Amino acid sequence: MTEAESRDDVVHRAIDAVWRMESPRLIAGLTRLTRDVGLAEDLAQDALEAALRQWPDQGIPDVPGAWLMATARHRAIDALRRHATLQRKAHELARELEQQQLTPPDLDTDIDNAAIGDDLLRLVFICCHPVLSVEARVALTLRLLGGLRTDEIARAFLVPEATIGQRIVRAKRTLSEAGVPFEVPQGADFRTRLASVLQVIYLVFNEGYSATAGDDWIRPALGEDALRLGRVLAGLVPEEPEVHGLVALMELQASRMRARTDASGTPIPILEQERGRWDQLLINRGLAALEQAESGPGPRGPYALQAAIAACHARARTAEATDWARIVAIYDALAELTPSPIVELNRAVAVGMAYGPAAGIELVEGIADQPALAAYHLLPAVRGDFLMKLERFDEAAAELARAAAMTRNVPERNLLLDRAAAATRRARETTGAG
Amino acid sequence: MKYFMKTEADPSAAVTPPSPELMVEMGKFIEESFRNGSLIATGALDPRTTRIRSEGGKFTITDGPYTEAKEAVVGWAIIEAASKDEAIELSKRFWGLVGDGQGTIQRVYDPGEVPQG
């Protein structure tokens, strides 16, 4: 490697870092100027390309964000002038921009300005607009708010780059055709739209969280991207308890990241995890966010409730110290708020821990014929666990084997097969002894 | 990834207290950084150190040595960044507010994290 090449590498990595940090603000500001998120992104990309051409020779500017913004603004004026329709509006915008150009843009003051925060929030709501499919919302959010490149998103979601590219192009076209305004929804609409934003962030988080140790680094990094987005959103709408609830949930789940699989990637159940490996910083952040979520008036939302359950685990110094009765009470509230067979199944597990396997299995039997659980491997897995504790080893082995056959996750399947084998052994011992 | 950043005391420079404007700007920067998760902890170090040494079950405690020059308090921060490059960019923002000076940036490993290259 020549010296010149390595210097270029250094600059390119610096540009990558600047881009990930600055592009959401840049695109948000440009969307305000152009009222077109697609055009704003193209302009931001142009500015990025200019940086890639010029910075290796001229060095990285002292305030790179301001440089990118100034460059993109120049291009915005050109683009609006060139615009095929050349409506008067475009002219007006171009003139307005030109006047702004006379005073040198100062991103430092812009950053402090609440306006940038408002623009970012508007961009968040555009990216998660219900006119888009959930997949499109996720892709657009990662691209415009997470600063990820199309190939990075594709790698993270294990799909071809062209698929993500098309998804983003189509999403931008859909937004443009629907004339989605650059605004924060008001009134009753706000909560529904916010729920869609939270859903997208949590989807991204789970995609990263479910990645295993051997995966490409970019998949686990999605969890960090989601956490960042969540924290930024919490700063933008601090009065919304569910945003803090989601942040709390993500921080607390992320705190167990290092402890939840062994070296071979096999998942370790929460009660068997080495708690010394839990990240105390993330736990403290999670508990602080949960406190904020619970400090407001009104009942807790689904994210805050799930975070409260995660907090019960986080607070327990040992698995035996877990406050299962409290967890059951929170699941009761969650089941009332968002009734679902999955919540019921988790509640059954908690009831089993708090009040014994007989009480738990009774609840499992009550939901066993729910169609939503027909293909869900954790139903037989949970039932197998309870049967094992009740020393009904033959039945336990059958259930665990059934669960193993239902999951496609290889480490998890192996774990279930091991447990099925253990149950079979116990069954033989019992018959042998009897 | 976590990084430890430290300013370096410059004994030759006059010790001037930060201006009220800088205090306000820095306060905003710190608040914003805590909120978006990039700042984990920050503070200042007294330049006077106490040394402890353990040898064969015996401890030796020494204060100092102190230099005669007025040493400035050293600032430090532990930050969270996606990469070293991002840590450098965050550090530039700090120095952009402070002005002239120098410091160090070091990767911090979490318990169980394996140091690489």
C-alpha cells in the first residue's frame, strides 16, 4: 500500500464518520428548503460526492457539516433553476436560497437552533409515513436518519442491494406522489403516527439484536443505530412517555447483549446468563429512561410495560432474586392493553416461575389451540419446560422435540434437542428405577 | 465502542478560567451529548496524583511528585462512538469550542471485550 493510498483511506473513513453524524441534519435542512425529500437526499448525496473528490486533496474542513450544507445549497439553487417545470415557485425558492447564501451558513448556530430539531422530527415522521410499507419505512429511516448506505442496509437485512435500492427509490416516489407534507402531525394523528415511528425503530433494533455472534458486524450494529435514533427522538419529543419507554426497553435489552449467547452463538436463557456480563451503564440508562416514562400522568404504554419487565430482570442480582410476582402483575397490564397469545404465553412463563409449574401449564393449555401459536416453537418449548419441572419426562421430551422441529434457528434447535435428550434420559431413569 | 479522552495540561500556558460564553456553549454541548448517548461521563482531574504500589502484601503510598509550575486541571470524558473516526469527529467538536490545546483519545474495552490489534 502506498502512502497516498493510505492517506486516502484515512480521509474516506473520516468522511464516512462525518456522513453518518451529519447527514440526517443535512437532509432534514435540505427537505425544508426544497420541500422534497427525494431531491433533498439527491442533493446531500451530490455534496457527499463533492467531499469525496475534494477532501482528500484539500483536507477535511474544520466544520464538515457546514461545508456539506453550503455545497448542497449551491446545488439546490442550480437544481431548482434547471427544474423542468420551472414554476414560479421554484424561482422564488431559488431566490430565497440565494439570499440565504449571502450570509455564510453557520451550522454551529444552526445546530443549536431548535429549527434543526424540528426539521429532524419532520423527517422522522416522513420516513415512517403510513403511505409507505413497513419495509420501505425501515429502509428509508436507516438511509436518511441512520446515515447508512444502500449496500449496508442490504447487508444488514440479508437482501440484495438492488432490492433495497428499488425500495428506497419507490418510497421517495410514493412520498412525492402522495404530496406528503414536511410537517409534524398534529392532534389525534400525532399519537398514531408516533406509534409507527416507534415500531420502525424497534424493528430495526430487533433485527440487530437477533443477529448472532458470527454475523456480519453490520447486523449487530443495527441495534446501536436504533438506540441512537431512539435517544435522538426522546430528545425531540421529551414529553412523550412511550418514547422513553422504548428507549428504556432497548437499553435494557442491549445491556444483556454480551451475555445472551455463548462463544458458539448458542442462546443462553436469561436465567442462566452470567449477570456480571450485563452492561451496567446500559442498565442505568434504561432504568433512568423507564423512570421518565413512568413519571408522566396516565397509564403506561406497551413499550414502558415491556421495559418494566426487563427492569425486573436487570434489578435482580441473581436469577433467584427475580421478582416474578411483579412481572406477572406487569404482564397482566400488558395483556389487557395489547391482548395477544404471545403475551399470554410469556405471562404463563412468569406465572409458572411465581406460583409453580402447575399454575403455569394450566395457562399454557388455555391458549394452546390459538391459531396464532400453531407454528410458534416457543409454545411446545414452554410446555416442555413445565412438563419437565412436573417430572412428566416422556411428555416433556415429545414437546421439546416438537419445538426443535419447528424452529429454523440452528443454535436454538440444537439447544432444544439437547433438552429433549435430557428429558428422554430422565424418563428412562425413572422407568428403570420404578 | 467506548473511548477515553483527556486534555493535556500545558504548564507553559497561562491558566485562564473559561469565559462565561464558553461555559454556556460547553454546557449545551455536554447536555446534548449526554442526551444522544454519545457522552457517558465527563469531569476534571486534579493534577496532583497519589501513587499506590502493592508489593509482597505491603503498600507504598506516595503523593506527587508535584511540579512547581501551576498545572492546569485536566479535562476528561468517556464517550460512545461507532468508530475511532467518529470519536475523532466528536473530539473535534469539543476542541472547536475550546480552541487551542491538545489531548489524547484511547479506546476503552468493556469487561470481556477482547483487545484487537
